[in-house]
Amino acid sequence: MGELVYGGIDGTVTTFAVVSAAAGAGLSTAVILILGLANLIADGFAMSVGAYLSRKTERDNYRKHRAVEAWEVDHLPEKERDEIRDIYRAKGFEGPLLEQVVDTITADKERWIEVMMKEELEMIEDVRSPLASGVATFVAFAVVGMLPLLVFVWNALANPDLLQQPAPLMLFWTATAMTSAGFLGIGWMKARVTGIAPARGMLETLILGSAAAALSFVAGYLLEQWLGA
């Protein structure tokens, strides 16, 4: 869910920013589609690679530290027992009960290592697949990020002779309405993931996405006035 939400947010914001800049500059429908679709593919792939590498790095780091703990349990058992004893003494265990806890944990090597990972290193294994995370990020980026482009795709199919002409502003405002609905939907999903109030998540996403689009539109308009003068 996390990859779907953040991939969707990034895809919608960045693609809408590209569309807004192109619309502000008065570019043609063909150019808007080229820039928007290129952004979907390139940025979506880059983000999915980042998600894959991040998840894989976390998993590899966990496994490296787990291997170290396993070696210490095999070769330095008394030291590791003392560390278990110190951990649970700090939790309030003492006397025979403390020794019983230590004996129970250290009686099973796998349990012993897991306790050391969680209690000493504060590391928990992430069992999610790095590949699945990357794919989910790319799919969310591409699917949700397509929202700002749908009206331009429809216009290109309905009016192929007008592809090279400046895109009508009405198309941009229609794309704005559709993208705003997408922002609200993604904001609601983000609220489910982060545990914040749905209204807050929806409003935050809508405001941030709209701000990015407004800045891009103004930048496109000003650059067109400057470079086209």
C-alpha cells in the first residue's frame, strides 16, 4: 500500500507539473503528450529503481547484521548470554525469573538471534519483496500519473489535425479537475497508510499538488514570454 500511495502521489504531481508548465507556455497537444508520457516512463522507472534498491539495501543490511549475531552466538555464547541478561534486567526482571528468561531464550539459537536483533540492534526483518516494491511503485506512478494526460489523449484521438496547434486552456482546466479528484483519492489512501485524519490527508495532497502545478504553470508562461519574445 505504501508503494502504491507514494508512487501515485509522485506520478500525479510530477506529470501534472509537466502538463501545467506546457499549458502555461501555450505548447501544442503533441508536445504536452510527448513531455507527459516521457515523464511517466522515465521518472516512473527511476522511482521504481529507487524503491527496489532501498528495499534491497535494507534487507541486505539486516542479513549482514544477523550473520554477525549468529557468529557471536556460536563463538561468544557467554558474552551474548550476558547481553540477554542485561537487556531483560533493564526491563525489570531479576533473580531466578531473570535467569529463567535467559535460559529460555538462549535454549533456541534462532530465537536467541531474533531477540538480539530486535532488542540490541532494534532491527526487524522486512519480508516484502524488493522487486514487488519496485513494480508496485512503477505501476502506481504510471497509472495514477496518467490522469493529467487523459483529456489530452482523448483530444488527440478526436482531433488529430489539431495536434500541432496550442492546446486549448479548457483541456488544461479539465485535466486540473480530473487531477484534483486524483489528489483527493490518493490523499485518502495516504491517510489510511499514515493513520492521519482522512480530511487532512486529502487536503494536504490537494494543496501540495496544486501548488506544484501553479508554480509550473507560471514558470512555463514566463519562460514562453521571455524566450518567445
